[in-house]
Amino acid sequence: MKQKTIILSALVSLLPTSMWADELPDSIYKSLELEQVVVTGTRTPKLLANTPVLTKLITADDIMKTDATNLRDVLQQVIPGIEFSYAMNQQVHMNFSGFGGQSMLILVDGERLAGETMDDVDFTRIGMDNVDHIEIVKGAASALYGSNAAGGVINIITKKKPNPCALNLNMRFGRHNEQRYGLSWQYARGKWNNLLTVNRNSSDNFNVHNGPNPITRVVSTIYGDAVWNFKEQLTFRLNEKLRLTGRAGYFYRQLVRTSEVPERYRDFSGGLRGTWTPDLVNSVDFSYAFDQYDKSDYQRITRLDIRDYSNVQNSLRLLYNHTFEGENVLSVGADYMHDYLFNTNLEGRIRKQDSFDAFAQYDWNISPKWEVVGALRYDYFSDGRISRLTPKVSARYQPVHNLNVRFSYGMGFRAPTLKEKYYNFDMSGIWIVEGNPSLKPEVSQNFNASVDYTKGRYNFTVSAYCNKIENKIATGAPYYKNPSDIIPRLPYLNLDNYTVSGGEATAQARWTNGLTARLSYAYTNERLPKDKNSNSVNNQYIPARKHSMTGHIDWDHQWLKNYGTNIGLDGRFLSAVDNEEFVDYYDISKGIKTIHYPAYALFKLSLVQRIGKGVKVSVILDNIFNYKPEYYYLNCPLTDGTNLMIGMSVDVDKLF
């Protein structure tokens, strides 16, 4: 632990060091990515430094340095306040500053993803090879994005910059037969631009060892998987005013818990998007998206692939922007989605729902120092005829060019899902999870404030938030419906009101000698709610840890014309957390006890060597201090020690 403390202290001390204290001119904005254009906070293009809605940016450079395979790898390495824990059968659950997967909306180029497991999307289907950057907006965003955006939005932006011809081949190998292969091919000619990515990654199952007398459920086998991911994007620019983009994707994942019946997950996606800018002050964005996510069990003996889940979404989207004199922007839009859900555990097995929304936003630049954005949205859901108006107001004050102060209020909104209303599932004999058609929408009031300051080579951001949640939708306290029942019922219901509050601080710097550093800290105060009768409820997910920290430092140097290196160190720390759980999930009469989940820290060291114009060789030592949990609880890192990974990336087009 002493070694970990020394490394964290070193990361902190690097940021204010005077050795490289020569200040740069304002061009540091560019080097710190503040001139990056972002769209998520207002659904209109804005410079990161000038957006009135605080937006966290994970750049292409950040993604490359993490050497991430999928979205989960990137988020947990870069963003504090986020933890991925595990539920039944090691299904992944995300807790982002007190909000789970049903309240953090994940988009790819602004489009929703079909399918969920334990309330979260399948993170393995979101690979990084075709990603340009990731934009994260924390706090209620329902006024622009509707249901499921009560806690914020994570928007993955794919690569769109034309490249005449680029071909990248990459691979990586690690412990437990971990293998990753990737191909990315981009070709542009005339009005056409094409991007194709193919990824294959796999790892084996492996066993882990727990200490004596665990106090709650533990994991003894870590399940690997095998994944194929194909993505195709074709763009046609008719002229300077009209651009059309078509996309298609196929995802396949197989996981083997029992050799006789492997589990399979598939996704088929496609879409067409157009952008029309008839003049300098008007623009229209329209799109159609299709996404189908399936789950099945493959019976090896009979060679039958039996599908037991399918979620199909067809959606249409229209957005119009008009810029007035003074750079004031009016945005008006509407969305429609048809949602089809087949699940053998649903009442009736098949459920359908149509949803419609319309929204308007006005971005008012009052003066060079003040900007205010107001938005209002109406949502309608056909199942239960649920409707809601959600407002949001954001303001940015810039007293000097390198200081921004932001405030916002927003209403969060989440309609109950078809699963939460009609589910009926025997969870391995523990209890029967039952839906509730009478569920009310979950509503939250969100308040945010932040300050960011840039000086020379340094950038500092501090933010605070408070969320007041009403009628949270979750499973409640188990009960016996009839005295003769052997298995209790676990109902979905609306819980009592509660609050999630916290804050975040980030310091980052980039010096001319090739050294870059970032340190981020997050505080989250999440008090798990009770039901309307003040009874403790079953929380299948672990609450947020109060304190978390991520840090990164790297040094880049070009030694020779054809040889350079990058040495990087990443670390993340999560504090301990307590959770109330049943003593025996198969006999709830034994009552509840408090389980203590210990704090932990993980560090990763990487060396990337650039050889010639297009070859990179990487050596990565993950978990360098060989941390192994004493007990593999559901929210501990599923690592069995240090993992040495070796990889290579070749830009074939640069070799000739």
C-alpha cells in the first residue's frame, strides 16, 4: 500500500511543478483539447471551452493510451465515480455517480442501443477501433434526450474525417489466452468515404481462489468470451450542402458457463443519416435507425440455437437548427421509436410500445460574457399512455477568456420499461421477480454548478451536483404472496424519495518536453432509498463508493527519425463501501446483515515503441502490484494478479 501511496503522491505533485512552468500563449486551448467540437450538451456543435453545458471529453489520444478493447475499459480507466460491478451470472452493471444503466443514456452518434441485461447495455458490443472521441454529460438531460437520461448521457462519436486510403492491422495477447485482433480500412474517393472495422477478441474461463468463510456471495470462476464485431460506414457528399451516411453492423458474442449450453448474444444494426445545410443559418439533420439485440442458448447435443430474448428498435429522428443574428440558435426536433420486446419471461412473451417526443431549445448569447440555454421536451409512451414535460436551463458566465462558470437545472425523467412492467422470472429458486403494470415514471430534479480554469499548460475543473429523485423504479422488499408459497416474490415498485449528491475535481497539464498528466477525484453520496412504507428493499446492485480517483501520466519522446517511445502509468482507486444484504438469499427469514466491501487500487504501466512510419509495438503490465482480492465479491475487480500484454499495430498505408 505504501508503494501505491507514493505513486499517487507523485501524480499529484507533478501538476503544479515549476520545472516546466513557462506559460504558453492561448494556443494551449488547442493542446488541451479545448478547441474540440462537441455536440451532446446542446445537440448543436460547440467548442468544448464554450459549451454552456459542462462536457467531459475522452479524446482519441486518451482512447489510444488506454489501449481499450471496449467502452467499459475506457470509462473505468479515465473517469472517476464510475464502477462496474456484477450481478447474476457475472452480468455487468454500471454505477455512474449513483445512477445505473437505466438512468445513464448511452448513444452512438446520437442513436440509442437496443437490448439490456440487468438494466445495462452490452458494453462488449461498443468497440473502440472506429471511435473518434467520447462525450459525457452528467446530470439530467431528459429535456433533450428523453427517458433514461435522468443521470446523464454518454455519447460515442465515430470517426468521420475522410482519409484517402488507410489500413490498420492490430493484435494483442495476454493471460488466460486473451487474444485481440483488429482491422480498420478507410477509403475516400471523390464524393465517397468508406470506413470498415472488423474486430475479434476472446479469452478463456479461469478459476479464482477465495479466503475462508466469505460473508456474502463470491465468484469462483471468471467467465471469458469470444466476440466478433463488424461495422461499416459509407458517406456520400452530394455537394457542400447535403451529406448522407449509411451504416450497418453485426455483433456476435459467445459465453460458455456450461459446455453443453453456450450462451449467445447477437446484434444487427443499420441506419441512414442525412445532414442538409441550405445556407449559413439553417441546418436539418434527419435519420432512421434499426437495432436488434438477441440472446439465445445453443444446445450442443441437438444443435439447436434457441432464442429466448429479442429487442428490436426502429426509430426516426428530425432536428432543425436556425441561427439568428448574434449567434443565437433555435433548435426544434422530434423523435419516434417503435420498441418490440420478446422475452420468454415476460407476461404474454411479446410486448410492443410506440414512443414520440418533440422538443425545442433556444441558445441565447446575451453578451460576450453570458450565455443561457433553455430547453423543453414532451414525451409520450403508448403503453399506459404515459406523458411528461421536462425542462432544462443552463447558463455560462465567462468573466475572462480562460475562466468559465456554469450553472444548470434540469428535470430527469424515466418511464418504466416493458420489462419492469411485465416481467415474471424465477431467479434460480431465490425469488420470483414480478413486474408491475402500475409503475409511475421516475422523476428527478438536478442542480449542477462547475468552474473550469485554464492557465498556460494547466487546466482545472471543479463541479458539484445534487439530484433529488422521486418514485425511483427498482425491486422492493421480497414477500410471500400466499402462505403456501415456497419462493418469495420480488416486485418492481416505486420507492420513496431520496437524494444523490457529490462533486468532481480534475487537474491536467501538458508540457513541451512530452510529459502529460491528469488527476481526477470524485465524491458521491448515495443513500439507498426505502419503499413507501419505509421498509429496506433488496438492492441487487452495490451502492456507489464515496471516494474514487483516477490518474494518468505519460512521457512521449522521439529519439530518432524512425524511432520514438511513449511510457505511461495509469492508476485508479475506489474507497470501501457497506451494503445491506440478506444473510441467506434462499431463506430471507434469516434477515439482513451489513456487508463491508474493501477499498482497492489498481495500476497499469505501458510502453509503446514507434518504429518507422507505421509500426507500434506495445508492452503493457496491468495490475503491476499483483493485487488479488481476498474474496471475489460481485463488486471487486475480477483480476487474479498481474497481466502482461503484448501488442502490435501496423498502419499498412504508411509503410509504402
